[in-house]
Amino acid sequence: MDKEIVLEKELEKHFQFTSFREGQKEIIQDVLNGKNVLGILPTGSGKSICYQLPSVLLEGLTIVISPLISLMIDQVKKLKAHNFKKVASLNSFMNPMERRRVINNMHQYNLLFVSPELLQQEHIMKLLQRLQISLFVIDEAHCISQWGHEFRPDYLRLSGIIEKLGNPTILALSATATPSVQDDIISSLKKPKMRKHVYPMDKPNISFCVDKLENEQEKIEKIVELLSTYRVPTLIYFSSRNTAENVAKLLSEKLKEVQVAFYHAGMEPSDRMIIQQQYMNDQLDVICCTSAFGMGIDKANTRLIIHYHVPLQLESFIQEIGRAGRDGKSSVSLLLFSRQDINMPSNMIKNELPGQSVLSIVYQYLHHLYNEGKDLPDEEVEIENILQINEIQWRFLRYQLEKHGIIKENKIIATPETWKDVFQSIFHIIKSRNKHKENKLAEMLKWIHDDNCLRQSLYKSFQPFSSQATYQCCSNCGFSWNEWVPEQTVTEVKRQSNWQIQLKRLLIGDTNETK
């Protein structure tokens, strides 16, 4: 029987879809034939089907590495709702009993979502090594690349983990990866013959606007004007958690009929899940959020994406605007720019990875432990608190120190005489990455000030051509708010309903509880 016909039937049988979206079938066919694949598909194109369908067709376990715990939980919930019982997630937010239940039943699953840091735990790796791993999926694969816009140190270890698991078939997926990032992903995974499936990320139903304003007050006025005119599902992206909270509160005060909430990674996972679900169910109009919101949120009718602050690079901007208009209907991306915005992204770049002063503190701390004959503390949080650095900074440093042979697990295995050159090398790596990110920020600023077609300028680094706009193109090509007639959405407001009670403090109430 023809394999294409079988795949179509399996798709309908398991997911009730009668046809594949662009790129899905080609990627699935390669994966089922044991080919390692790098798939670059636009946001909202249905990347998850590329591993969900193979997971039920292949013998053995499909492992999915995902950087977002909320995304894992959401996908498991959706799959179970569609009668997929052999699916689970394993992450650091689970309590010991929940984690033990998943570990004890690991041999029964077809599909397992795992956060990358848990694969560093020896007992979990030993359990996985006993199982038949048919497919190893790396979601948001640009996190592997040091040049990617969401670099995660734990992703650097994945090539070694794949070898320990017997080199199963690899499927690496991303929505935004330039050719150089694609090459870096392939190089990091040590799979030079990896097949590339790259599809256009341009979404012709999205119109692009850049408004250059004087200050924060003008930004607020613009947002209030738009939300008063258009009652549509809206995401407003911020680079600051505090600003996201403050603007959400302000909008709620000014727009009594509009349901507004804030969302960021500093909130409790359960609170974030509530916000996600209410937005998905059209019970919230507007989310004031950081980049933590949106990944894997399959909402078709988001009509307006506003960037309150300047994104760090075009890649993250493209990923975030791709959450608009997944149903193909007219939607708008609006970036609000003021000259005051320049310092924030520059400071974010400097603070992402440790600076030279932090490296000196780490050097001295390791030297002290070495002289005392002590190991590093078992708990990562304890180390981070001692060094006064965040989780990403320490995970990056741990990877580099292990890679250069200074530490192994929690033991210092090299004498201090060898450390100086290693720390100098780490500093140069950080300096090189920061320079790269500054160049990416310069590209973003250049796009904001471009007088040419914003659509063509945005996508030229990612694809050879841009689609013709389905509706209005951009503010440089004559976009007019007066001519934008989006499909309006009325939120489902239930008087004194349970979700309102749960959301009370998250909407605009006591924000101190989520700090």
C-alpha cells in the first residue's frame, strides 16, 4: 500500500485531520525511515504533529525535549483529552510522588516530554538506557545554538545524551533559525548528514506597523485607543516583568469592559496555566506578557500583537508575531518604539551571561573549595545563591567548567594551575556571544527605522522572497487603522464564576502575591 495513503489515514484516525499542513508529511516520512531531520516550520504550522504521529506508529518510546514546562503540561493534557493514554511529562516542578509514578511507568509510554535538566540525572538516564528509544525530538532546537535567540546551556549536552541512548533517530524543530543557526544546530548534534526541511515563515495575513513615539505615556495612550476601538484577542509583549504587571493594572483601570491579565515566568506555574486557559477559551481579551507566554499556545484568533519594548533580535520578534492570525484572517503586528527603549535590551544582553567580575568570584569560590578539600554543594540553588547568579548563568558556567575538565559532577578534578587559561577561554566565549547579540539588536533597530517595505526587510535574512500581503501590508506601504476591520471577539464573562475568583489577584488585584 502507498505510504502517503497510509499516513493520511493514520492522521485522520489518531488526530481527526484529513490532510497534512505544508512540510508535516515530508518530515514524518523521513523520520519513519530513520533519517535524522532538522525541520524549520513557521510558528503555528503544527510542528507537534511531526512527532506526535510518529510516536504512535513507531515501536518504542519517543522522547521530546522541551524548554518550557507549561508547554509540556499543555501538550500532555491535550493528548490525553484526545484519548492518548500512553503519554507523560517529567519535569523539575513535579513533586516526588508524581515523578516517581512517571518513572515507574516509563516502559508503558509511547511519548515522554522531558525538561533537559532532568537528563543530567544519572538514575533517569539509566532507566532510559534500558528502553527502546525510537525517536529523540528536540523542540525549539535553536536553543542548542550559541548564536540562537534563546540559547539554553542544557541543550549543549544533548549530543552526548543521544549517544548514551544508542543514537536514536533525531528530529530537531524550530520556527526561527537563520542558515547560520541551522548549521550550528547540525554541528552541535554531530550529525552532518542531517536532512533539512526549511519552509517559509512569512505569514501574508499579518500587517506590520511601527509607531515611533516620544515616551511611555504616548505608548499607553496608543494602546488604550486601539483596545477601545478593537475588541480582539491581544498579546502585548514586554521585556520587563514589572512593566507588564503595571501596564496590565493601568489598562484594567482605564478599560473597564476589557478583561486584562499579566503573565511572566516569575509567577507560579499553576497561575500561569490558569491565564493560558482563560485566554485560550476567550475569557480574557488582553495578556500583558514577557516572552514566556505563547510558545505552544494554539489559539487561532489572536488578532493583535503589540511589542511595548524593542525585542532583542528579529528571530524572537518573528516567533512572537507568528502567534497572530493562525486561522489566516487579518491580524496586525504593532511595535511601539521610543528612543528611551535603547538601554533596556543592551542591559539585558550584558546580564544574560556572567561578566568578568562574576567569573572572578567563581574562580575564588572554586579555589576556596579546592583548598578546603570540599566538593560543590549538591543543590544547584545553593550554588546560585552563594555566587549570587541566576540559573542560566550557573548552568552555562557548569557546562563550560565540565567541558574544560575543571569539575566533574560536583568534584573539582583539576589543579588551580590549569584554571587561568580556562577562565580566559570562557570569558572570550561570553564576549563573542554578547557581541553577536549586540549585532542582532542592531539588525532589529535597523528594521524599525527602515523606510522600505517592512515585510520584505523582516524576512530577507530567513528566506529568498516574501509573500504578497493578503490584506494591508505595512505602515511603510500605506497601512491604515481605519481600513482594518478584524473579526471582533466577545469574551465569555460569567458573573462570579470560579475562574474570576481564581484570577482575581492575577488580573489587577493584589500583584504582590505574584512577585
